[in-house]
Amino acid sequence: MDKIVIEGGVPLRGTVQVSGAKNAALPIIASALLADGDHLVRNVPDLADVRTMGRLLGHMGCTFERSADHHAASIRVPADVRPEAPYELVKTMRASVVVLGPLLARWGRARVSLPGGCAIGARPIDLHLKGLEALGATIELAHGYVTATAPGGRLRGAVFTFDGQTVTGTENIMMAAALAEGRTVLRNCAREPEVVDLALALNRMGARIEGAGTDELRIDGVRALKPLDHTVIADRIEAGTFLVAGALPGCDVRVVGCVPGHLEALVEKLRAVGAAVTPVEGGLRVVGDGRPRPVQVRTSPHPGFPTDMQAQMMVPLCLADGSSTITETVFENRFMHVQELQRLGADIAIDGKTAVVRGVPRLSGAPVMASDLRASAALVLAGLAAEGTTEVFRVYHLDRGYERIEAKLAPLGARIRRDKA
Ligand code: EPZ
């Protein structure tokens, strides 16, 4: 196992390039199952989760090859596959659940391991299953697996309202409906940019999807789709993580290759803490000027403040000249980074869904433990701001969502390296 070692207190200056979006690449790669033939997905991030999705498609009988620079994926889907996702693979990546809709839509049957919970919450998939049942699927849960079948081999269009907004739930049902018979109307859909990018990819395959980016999707099912050739959008959460780094005192960072329109809620909060955020060629420039100001943050589905940026946003607030609150409304247990930030000297109290962050003049480096993907990113940011040495252990969490973060931060002046733990 690796660790990341940071000598903090050095202001970051320079330009950092954003990779393709993990949370768009994963469902888009899964959508290749909807059409046999040779697919090409470009601007794919070189991440552990992408490799896992590739292994999952390989298990089904597809081929999954990445280009020399690992940033494009060639996928060959045969006319028939083994429509199952085994526990050994699903347990390492919950997002594997997004193969359920495509498998069921294309082959009329699927057997997918229940993803189980993770550090940040129970993360059930009941909304996914209700959506598939609305499209006519029969669902059986046994021995830790979902077995889904479409009577007569094809799903039927329907009107369905999600009881709660779910990103991968919206993606799963949208993909299933793309090949269903007739029209499907989905309401209370997730509006995240990654959902929009998937809809764009599906329409390029010949699907007929309207309304992506709004809470109502209208999908007219077709008999067959053609192979994919799609370039994945930039990762707004990786971009946001670097923007937060640039908002730390004395920093001046250009984050390029990102889509400013995907980051509006975060940029508003960064400006509220006192950072100057301005558009530049290809992205955004952020300057952290002096001690951050306290703010109130409340996460909510897009276009609200992203839950995936909650841990990272806590770091500048730890150094603010006053008390801030961060309320996490999406997941039930997404404050694991708090106890680690406290080891670095942060003054944070948790009251239910809300963390009260009392700013302190400085953080001091210490060994800390990553617990989940975005918590580990927050610990890296805190290490950059802290005085002295911070060691972040269990960085395999970090590698699931960030492509060699130490190689991206070092050119900005960060004294950061990866070591064997
Ligand atoms: C996606 O997860 C992202 N992952 C998550 O990013 C992100 O945090 C989350 O959306 C919210 O934005 C991918 O896209 C691969 P949800 P997802 O279904 O789809 C509850 C990261 O850091 N719910 O929108 O699994 C659920 O428990 C990851 O990159 C049900 O109750 O999230 C949660 O409280 C972490 N039943 C809320 O809805 C369901 O059937 C939102 O979950 C589905 C969800």
C-alpha cells in the first residue's frame, strides 16, 4: 500500500490540467453493452475504477483495451455476452450497478451482485429496481444478487417518477429505456452533467432521449443502437478539488480543461470565502487572498453544491476567521474526514447532518488515514495547507478518483510525493 507525504505551507502557483470525468466515463463505458460492435470512448481518466469497469466487461465476454496513454478505451461487444456482474468485482466498485440496465435492455436478463454499502452510507439501489420494474422487469433478490428478467425479452416504455434523485439510478433506467418498446417518461431525474454526457453518448448511438439536464427525461425506445464514439466531459469534481487548493491562502492556480458551467455552486462559495475566481482560456483561475472568510454550505443534488465537494470545501473553512457550517443532505455518513482533520488541529463539531467548523489560525501536519475517495482528497488539501509533514495512508481510496494527484500538484510547487507505506 502507498502513502502520500506532504511538506505543507508552500503556496501553490501554476496551471493544472483536468482529466476526463470518472462519473461520466463509468456509465458511458457500460452503455457500450447496448450495441454490439467496436466502441471508442475518448478522454477516459486513468483510474482504478475505470480499470475495474474494463475487467467487468471482460468478465462478460467483451474486450476492453486502453490506448498507450490510457486515455482512450476501445471496447468490442459481441452479439452475446454473459450478462452478469460478480460479487468479486462489484464489491470493489459500487458503480458496477450501471451495467444492470444495459444488460437487461439488450439481452432481457441480468444477474448483478448487490453493491452493498460503503464508507459514506448504505447506498441502496431500491430506486434502480423500482424503475426497472416500471419498465416491466421482474426482479428477484437472492444470495446477494439481483436477477432481473424482461418478460418476452424486451422492456416496455412507461411513466415513472423516482422517489428520490439518484444519479446512477437515472443513468440505469435511461439506458434500459433506450431499447424498450415505446415511450418512457422519467420524472424527478438527476440533473448532473454526467447524466447529460451519458444521454449525449446514447443519442449518438441512435437513442432518442430528450430532457437530459432537467428533472424529466423523455425516451422513445428503438430496436437497436450502433457502436459508440464519444469524448467524455471533464471531471468537475477533480477540477473543483484543484480550485479549492487554489483558494488556500497565498495560492494562484489555473485549472484548465474544466467546464466552468459545471462548477457554479462551488465557485459561488469560493468567492464567498474570499477567493478571486475568474475565467481564463480553457478554464478558471483562482487566487486565495489572505485568510478565508467563514460561510454556510449545504450539499444538494445538481445544480446545488455537490456532495462530492463537501469534504474538500471543509479545508479552507478550517482556516477561516470565524465559524462555518457544512450540512450534508445527500449521504448519511460523509464526515469521516472530520476526525482526521481534527488530528491536523482543526476545530470541528458534528451535530447530526451539520459540521460546525470553527476556524483556527493554522493546521499542523500529522499522519492521517483516508477513509473514502473525497475524504482522502480533503486530507491532501489539508496537508498542503498545514505546517510541517502530513502523511496520508490508504491512498488507494484516492487513486479511485484522482489520476496521480501528486504528479499534478508537484508542478504547482507542492512538496508532495508517493511512498510505500
Ligand atoms: C453518484 O453515486 C456518484 N457516483 C457519487 O460519486 C456521488 O456522490 C453521488 O452520485 C451523488 O452525487 C457515480 O456517479 C459513479 P445517488 P450514486 O444514487 O448514483 C440514495 C464519488 O465520489 N439512494 O445519487 O450511487 C443514496 O443512498 C462518488 O465519485 C437510495 O436511497 O448516488 C444517497 O443517499 C461517491 N436508493 C442518495 O440517494 C437508490 O436506489 C443519492 O445517491 C439510489 C440512491
